[in-house]
Amino acid sequence: MRLVLDWFFRQKAIGHKLSFAPNANWFSEALLGSQFLSRGRWDALAEGFTHADGVIGHFSIGRGALANVSLAEAASQFIVAEAKLFSPLSSGVTNARYFNQAARNVACIAYALHQAELEPSRFSSLAFYVLAPREQIEDKQLFAEFTSKPSIREKVSLRVTAYQGSPQAEKHLRWQREWFEPTLERAEIACLAWEDVIEFIRAEDDPFGSDLSKFYKDCCKFNRVQEPDLRAST
């Protein structure tokens, strides 16, 4: 992931989903805040920060936490990327087992926009991408249900409904209506095959792309595991 993001960072805008907007930056292992962070010991439904494999866009790092993301005042790009290699998206958090990794990341994007008071409509590039081997995406359809907008909407709605009757209920409902729903509508949610990304890089920069292709093949060889099929549980 870091090699790929760094390569795109060093290019001018070249018409790829991972292309950087002017003055955009990237960071690996960023912390994304959540609408459902703990508000006190009584909050038994709370969750912690979400770790993002990669983020692209206009933001700063480290306000309030070691590596948390804060969007810039004039931000127009915010992409969260999750890197997978023969492993599934996580199925949930401790206090909400159904709140899978895709729903959680999209909710975190909406929370970041809310915190910065930036309307989703102002973003020219707003997305959550899963980067994974082609066979996981196309042959096994491992992420299709997780990354569908109806599924994400359902999981976030369940998360908000769980607070019904709590002091935070109205606040979460308002966030869902005013920030999450517009963000979900605006954002692109998709899976990108590592093979396709590497082929694109190779066409633009053959020496680097060829080395990256060899490295990817070694990663597949030495990191392959038998991933579970989670489609039936979504």
C-alpha cells in the first residue's frame, strides 16, 4: 500500500481513482475518529478509533491524538483505502459485531466531514476503496456485500438505533440524517484489484511497475492463507 500511494503521490493527476488532487498528501496507519467514540464509562456501545491503511487528501495528522486525521478547511479530496491480501474485511467491533469494516470506514469518513463542517457536495474526490487480489474481488466476490451502499446504510442504521433511549440518541440520529446519508450518497465505494493497479503503474512507469509486480507476486506466494467465506453472515 505504501509503495503504491507514494508512486501516485509523485505523479501528476493521471486519471486513476488513486490520483492525487493538487496539494493532496497521504498517510499510512492513520486514526479515524468515530461518531460512536466513548462519551463516558456509561457508554457500553462505544468504539475506539479506526485504523486506516491509507488516506489520501487534504488533511493534517496528530491533532488530539498521535495519528488522528483532521480535514483541512479547504479540503476537496478525502480517500480512505483498506489493503487486503487473502483476508476478509473485519466483521465488527466489540460492542457491535455487525458493524463491519466497510460500514465503519464510511461512517468515519462522514464523521471527519462533520467535525470539519465540510459538506460532502464540495468534494471532487470522496471514496472508500478496498485493494485486494483480483480473485478475491471477482472470483470469490468476498467484498461485494460488505461494500454495497444498501448494506452499509443498514449497518450504520442499526448502529444508530442501538442508542435509542440513551442520552446520545438524538445526536446520533441527527448525524445520520445530516452527515452520514449525504456522505454515503456522494462517496464512491469500490474494490480495486492489486493486479489492475500494478498494471496501470507499469504502463506509466515500467521499471518501477515491473519491480512492484515482482514484489506483489512474492507477497502472494508467502502470505497466502485460506480466507473464510463471510458472505453468508452479512
